[in-house]
Amino acid sequence: MTVGIVAFPGTNCEHDVGYALESFGATTVPVWHRETSLDGLEAVVLPGGFAHGDYLRTGAIARFSPVMAAVEKLAAEGRPVLGICNGFQVLCEAGLLPGALIANRDLRFICRPVQLRVESTDSILTRAAAVGQVLTIPLNSYEGNYVPGPDAPNTILRYCEPDGSITGRANPNGSSGSVAGIANQTGTIAGLMPHPERAIEDFMASTDGRVLLESFVASVESVGVSRA
Amino acid sequence: MPETLHRRLGMTDDEFQAVHQILGRPPEDPELAMYSVMWSEHCSYKSSRAHLGSLPTDAPWVVVGPGENAGVVDIGDGWLAALRIESHNHPSFVEPYQGAATGVGGILRDIFTMGARPVGLWNQIRFGDLADPHTRYLFNGVVAGIAGYGNAVGVPTLGGEVEFDPVYAGNPLVNVMCLGILRDDQLVLGTAGPPGTVAVLLGASTGRDGIGGASVLASAGFDEDAGAKRPSVQVGDPFEEKKLIEACLDLYERRLVVGVQDLGAAGLTCATSEPAARAGVGMDLNLDAVHLREAEMTAPEMLMSESQERMMAFVAPAQVDEVLEVAAKWEIEASVVGTVADGDRLRVYHNGAQVVDVPAASLTDEAPILRRPIARPDWLKDLWNLAEPAADVPFDVALLALLGDPALGDRSWVYEQFDHMLFLNTVHGPGRDGSLIRVRGTDKGLAVSTDGNGRLCQLDPRRGAERLVYEAALNVAVLGARPLAVVDNLNLGNPEKPEVMWQFTETLAGLGAACETLGVPIVGGNVSFYNETDGHDIFPTPVVGLLGLAEPIPVRPRQLEAGMAILLIGPAQSDNLAGSAYQRVVRGTLGGRPTRIDADEGGRSIELAIRIAHVVPGAVLHDVSQGGALIAAAELLVAAGVGGQVEVDSVPGAFGEDPHRFLCLVPSDRAAEVGQLAREEGCEVRDIGITGGSDISIVNQTTVEVPLARITAVWTDAIAAKMRGALHE
Amino acid sequence: MRAVVTITRRDEIADPEGATIARALVDLGYGDVGTVRVNRTVEVSMPGRDREYVLSAVRGMCEKMLANPVMEDYEIEIFD
Amino acid sequence: MRAVVTITRRDEIADPEGATIARALVDLGYGDVGTVRVNRTVEVSMPGRDREYVLSAVRGMCEKMLANPVMEDYEIEIFD
Ligand SMILES: Nc1ncnc2c1ncn2[C@@H]1O[C@H](COP(=O)(O)OP(=O)(O)O)[C@@H](O)[C@H]1O
Ligand SMILES: [Mg+2]
């Protein structure tokens, strides 16, 4: 089972995500944004960074990269699509996930670990976690302030206090409903602002990213099995 | 008329005559433009060059010393590390966001020019008083600019320094340092290669950015008519730079370049003359082939433009096509703009005609070398003899004042704006004494500490500079790393004043001596003069960036918990408070003569710190620097949310900043083990307290207890509360 | 021809930049500032094309890329 | 009263964002796009103040904060 890791010009977390997924047993291949086919891949990740410099709006230009048509096709087949940080922004711009991400409430970039509460396990990202579980995962964004579209999103992760309560103070960026991560209705497309790949080894701020990435790898495996 | 033109370009009449003599005729305008930027203080080091030769630059592990775009050292197992530091002080005052951003862009290019992938950035920033709204605007803009560029270009910012003092109000300092790593067979130098080699200009298009920036902006002070001298502001494009990094690394990987030179100050002029001079060849440069952002630029404008995000690659003719393909793949522009020629002439063509014909090396090597007068300042004696107030405030009052100071309190407002985790190698990011990253595929870690202290250096630049080197060394030692190499950035006032030249030569003497005794080479540096406003010079502010190697990386120290002994290690404390944070924050004075380093004691402390970091798992180490031992202990306790009791014998004992001392916190039952190690290394150890409880208790004749929550609130607000709602636009 | 597209964020969508500027203006002594909104304009030149053509092309650009229908409206003005 | 300040970056100052959008529009099929410049507008409401007052206050805001004099120009329009 092979996961494509999409890089746009300006993406910068592609190697980190590849390294992390490989450490959980996935095989990954880099996919440059000019590719038009994702044949042979079970899933894709859109990693973090600053695709096209984040100019105009985050994700606005990346969304028209040639690879995105193939990503849409793969998503339509129900195969796992994960967007992390900038990748989440691209998925929203592309309409694969609802809503949009705007500048943080305090107009400052935020790089620090935050607490997240698992709201739902019906997604490729949270299936191995438990509802209510609190995870510590680093955030790293200027535009992480989630704005919903007309319909309420299927929220899978929310910013919370260390004890799991949802408060304004624990909301680092002003995100509507403290949303940190969402999925489509079937849970096969997921996006989140924090970076699970930054919380996988003992020397890092935490190792809570493992359960999310293990969920994703398990989701990819089960797609592989059902197709076999 | 040429005579008036050369003055407008910041050249003296003597320099104009020298150019005339080199050429044997009066220079044409484009030629004059080239000499004016290359012979500027910023590019030619004309005031400093005569003195820089005294620095120790050699060691068996030095691969590239000063003179190239960055220093390079061997870290073993086939890996090299490249490092470099630069200032962007004046541009950041004119436009803080873009000034700082383009500073980051420039230092990155210095590193990937060497064939290295940039893996970490540091910044050292100094401003006036945060109570002043304009200072807040500058500070906010500079931090946002560093973040905006560094984060987007995809290189983590792993640490730095921030200081506030009114002396920087009219002249903030923005220094940036970068570290890169590369395989030992991938080193690329800034050489033009043999005749026939083709010059390919990569990256952003050339516009009228920062014309004369090096000569006018970076080589003169600010005064009332600064506005008239302001060249247009350079705008950084981290997206373009990100593509340029990937494209260049791809070119190196495929071994397609003979040499590479970044375009920084003096743009195309520098990127042609320097590589040609290094290779002892000539060069033909065709300006008509340069990709432009603005139509109808003149030859002098193109030659002087400081448009950002450009690189010049020197390529064998047979490989030009592949170079252009690689550029296209990464979606950057590339133009074939020149050819290396026999002889030594640099010839430039514009609109089909030759507009420049000069000896290439004359631009770089024949710049004037000035021997400016040097005199020790008269006011120094008065400062050394300053009378200090007799009465001091209670310890708890001083503790809260110091921890609430923006230079000593919580600086996460700054560093949380920087991506410091990218690449998944950050073992210690900002918030500790130094930063440490792992080198993947090895058991090595690279540690960096950057240190400056303008107040100490104002009182005694030689002792101050020595102290910085030893402080930086101890900062990496407490992370388990051994000092390997130093880069320095000397920020000073107007060199036309003999007192400033004295500060400069004293600083060099101190740096040189300390690096010599420590056995650490200086592999690069930068001198920034003319940091003055309306005739007032800044404090001499050398900044030292020190690279250390940890092998292996020690296990991560454990979380601080109750019941740990607080050990103070190193020489006994004198009663010297000269240049300390205590003077600045509590007394509002600056005076006395700083304690000198003691190279033997310093060396022993460093050895012991390294040893403890490796052999006492779980020991928490922290060097004693600004604020002194009590502040060092309080910083650890506040960060961990654990109280503690600390014994102090006197004000200098609590807040003095004498060198070579560090704290070691270990579970009480392991204190004896640390004591044994210290005896073996010949260091003194004093048990000054224990962790636990919900207060910090300061034990002197009486005991004062300050609730940890109160201290934490003061510490947390040190910067954040003052910056609420600040804007960078 | 040159088109200036003004992209405005809908009133109900948060505008952190506007809110921050409003706070900063009050701090600066402009106590009577009410709300502040920040919008962007994108100026597109299409040399040698006529008004009709530019209007329809730029409308297409807005629908596809320049504005985000989830939160933004746009207005196009054409200049010579 | 409401003031709309249009802040434009001077022509000679680089606009990487505009340049990137221009390239993206060409990629999107709008091959006849020339240059693109991105600017900001700031809309400031000052309820209950008259035209004169608003104009002079907003001019002050521009000088002090809204515009960056070393790289930008601004224009103020006042609306009821
Ligand atoms: N401008 C800055 N950028 C990034 N990190 C910073 C900056 N200023 C301070 N820091 C971080 O805050 C911590 C404390 O700094 P400092 O007290 O100067 O360290 P020390 O005194 O041990 O040399 C360091 O880890 C440093 O990296
Ligand atoms: Mg320290």
C-alpha cells in the first residue's frame, strides 16, 4: 500500500510526513504538483508548508495545480485523503472539505504544542483514538482560524484545555467552534491544522501524534485490503 | 558630471582618484557605480580589514575559513556544517518587516551557496524601550518579518536573543545566523571556473530594489536627512527563495555547477567580480540577457540592484541545457548572462555596447584599506568609577522586577511566532540555553548558542567580548556539546570616531583571545559600522554565534520535580555587578568594570558541564548569565511550574553575572555523584537549595516567600502584555 | 485595459485584521473609531483587450480563484 | 461616516504576491494577463462624526499606522 505525498512549490513538510508515515509502516512516494495521475496509490497526504507562498489566500492557487483533479478523483473513489495544515487549507479551497481558514485571531503565527480533544472516531485520522481523548500536538500556522461554510462541519478534533474542557482560552486562533480538524461525512477525507508528524518520537514535545498517523495508516491498509 | 556623481554614490575624492588611476582614464558611470558599491564599507570592510587578520581562524576541522560566503567545518562521518551571521540593522529600521525578512533571505543564500541545506536560523535583535510605541512597532515588525520569511521558506528558527535598551531606540540591531549541513563531497565554492564557463542567473527578476543599499544605507549613519537617502525598500519573497533553495540543491546533487555566488549587497557587480577574482579570470557580462522586473533599467541600476532571491551559477558549457531544465522543473527563471573570459578584465555589455571594462580583482582587492585613528574613550574611567547606591531593594522585589523585564522574562511571544520544529530534528528549540538538532543517520547533535551583551561591552569591550565567547561555549556545554567553531557579528557606531575604532579593536582582541584559549576557530563574521543616530553611537555590541558538537546526543533531561538539589557549580562569586541586568533593571545604572574571564576555570566548567550532561541522566543544567544565579534558578522553576528554596549570601551572590558558573539540578540522592565529578574536574560545587512547594523562597538572613503563581504571572507578561494588539503594518 | 477587483469578506465572517487595527487605532488615541474592515484589491492588466473581454475574463478569474465563495464577495471595475 | 482608504504599494516596489498570482492566472488559461498588483483597502467607520473630522482623523491614521510611508501611497474617500 502506497501513500502519495503531494508537494506544491512552497510545500515544506513533505519529507517530515513521509518520514513519519514510513515509521508507521507505510510506503510513501513523493508526488509533484504537476502530476496528473495518482494511479497505483491507495491514498494521498497534502502536507504542510506554504504552497505558492500562500499568496492570494492559503491554498487558493494550489487548488488549481494539475494534481488536484487527480486528488478529487481519488477522493471520489472513497480512498483516504489527508490534509495537514496547509494541506487542510488546500482541501477547503478545493471544496473537498467545507469551510475556510483565515488569519489567527491575534494576527500572529503560532508554533507551539496545543491540546486537542477527539470528537469523533469515524474518520481515517481518528479511528484508533477514543472519543474524549486529549492529545498534545504542535500547531504551526498563521491562518488556522476555521470559518464554517453554510453547513456545520463534521468535527473530529477541537482545541481544549489539558483536562479536555473546551474554553475560549484554550482556543489558540479564534477558530469557530474551537475546530482543529474536520472530515467529510464518510470520514474518508480529513484535514487538521496541527501537525501530528511533529509528535511521534520521544525527544519531541509529545508522542500523541502516533495514534492519528496510525489511524491513517490503518485506514489506508483497509482500503488496500478491500480493493484486493 | 562624474565628480558629483561619485560623491552622490558615497565615494570620497581620493577613492575616485584611485579608480581613475586603476583604469588610466576617468571611469564611466556604470564603472563608477560598481566601484562605489564594492568599495563601500559594507562590502569592502575598509575600516576593519586591517585588523581582522589577528583572529584565530585555523583548526584541523576547518574546511573553509573566513572569506567565502560561509565558514565550513568537518563534523565527522562524512558530514560538514556551514555557518554564517549577518546584520540587517539599517534596512530593519527603515522598514522592520521587510528589513528583517530580507535579512533572513540573505543569510540563507550565504549558506546554500556553499552546497549546504539550511537547517536552522537564529536571530539576535535589539531595540529601545518597549514603553515607546515606535519601538513596539519596530519590534513587532521585525519579529513578524523573521517569522514571515523563515516560516514560509521552510527553515526552522531555533533560537536567538532579544534585548532592550534606550541606546538602540534610533538604531535597532537585527542580526541573523544560519546553519547548514552537507556531505563532504558536496562543497561548492564561489568561484567562476576556467575561461569558457557560463554564468547563469537564477531566480527572481531584477528591479530597481535597494539601489546603492550597501554604499548609502549600510555604510552611513542615520541623521535628519536619512529620508532623502532612503533607497526603495527591498521586498522579500520567501516563496521564490524556497524554490531557489530546492533548485540549487538539485543542481549540486547532479553536479552541474563549477561554482555559485549569491547576489546580496552589490548584486550583479559582486556576483561577477568576486568569483572572477577568486578564480583569477575575467568575465563578460551581458546585461541584455538579464531577466528584468522593470523595463528600461540603466546599466548602473542593473549592476547595483539588490533585488532579492537571485543566485549566479557557473556552469560548464555542455551542462547549461540541463541547468535550465532543472530551473524549469522548480519553476524559477534562469538566464544565461555571461561567460568567463581569459585575462582579468570584467567587461559588461548593455544595449549591445560595452559599458564597463575594468580589472575584475580591482573591485574586490584594491578597495582602500583605512587605518583610522584609535583612541580610548575619556568617559570610560568615569564609568568604571561610578558610585553605586548604598541601599538595595529586598530580594523578592528585585526578583520580580528582573523576571518581569522583557529581556529576561518569557520570550515565547517572540519564538512561538517561529516554526522551530520543521525537519523533525529539534531536540532543544528556543527557550533553553542553546538549541540542539540531531543530524539524522548519525548519533551526532549540533548545538548553537548566540550571545551578545552591549552593556558589558560598553564598560569593557575586550572583557565583554571574551565573556560572550565563554558564555556561548558554556551554553552549548550544558546541552552536552563541545565547542567547535565561532562566527561573530560586530555591531558598532561610527568608525570615523577614534573611540569607536578603539571599541572595535578591543572587541577583536577579546574575541581572538577567548577563541584562542578555548581552542575554537572563528570561521566567519560580519562588521556593521555606522550604527548611530544623530551622532549617538550604540554600545559596541558584538554577537557571537557558537557551534558545538554533541556526540552522542545526551538523553533528554528529565522534567523538573520536587526534591531535586539545586547545585551552583563554578568559581566563587565576586561582588561585581558591572554591566549586569541587576544594574539596568533594579538600580538604573551602568558602571564598574566587568570581571574578566579565567580561561582555566572557564575550561573546567565547560568540561564538567559536558560530562554531567552525558553521564548523569536526568540532570537539568542551566548556565548562569543575565540576572545571575537566583534568576537562573527561578527561570527553571517557573518554566517547570515547581517551587523551590534558594539560598543567597548577598546581592551580587544572587544577581551577579560572573562567568563560568552553571546550575545543576539533580535528585538529591545523586548530588554526591555530581560532587565527585566536579572534584575530578577541579570545579567548586555549592548546594544552594532544593525544589518543591508552591513558592520560591529566598533564604538570606531572613526568608522571603514569593508565590510561584505570582512570579509566573509577572514572567509571562514580560513581553506579551506590552505587545497586546501591536501591529506590524 | 485594467480591472480592479475589490474582494470583500462578508460581514458575518470574522476579520481579525480589521479587529486588530481597530484596537490599535483606539490605543493610538482614536477613541471614536467604530469598526474597521480590511479588504484586498487585485489589479489585473490585460493589455490590448477590450472592456467586454476583460470584464468577462476577470469575472471568470474571480469565480475560480480570486475570491472564495465561502466567505467573500467581489466587485469589478474596469479602467482604460 | 465611513472612510475607505486605498493603500497602494509604489510601482517600483516589488510585489511578489501580484507576480505569483499573475503566473497562476496564466497557468489557469488566462494567457493574456499582463501584470497583477495586490493592494489593501481599510474601511474605518467613525459614527456620528462629520466629513471634515473623519478626513483629518483618517489622514492622521494613515500617516501614523495604516500606510507605510516608505513603500506605500494612500487615498482616502469618505462616504455617508
Ligand atoms: N529573538 C529570538 N528568537 C528566537 N528565540 C529567542 C529569541 N530571543 C530569545 N530567544 C530564546 O529564549 C531563550 C532565552 O534566551 P537567553 O536568556 O538570551 O539565553 P541565554 O541567556 O541562556 O543565552 C533562548 O532559548 C533563546 O533561544
Ligand atoms: Mg544561558
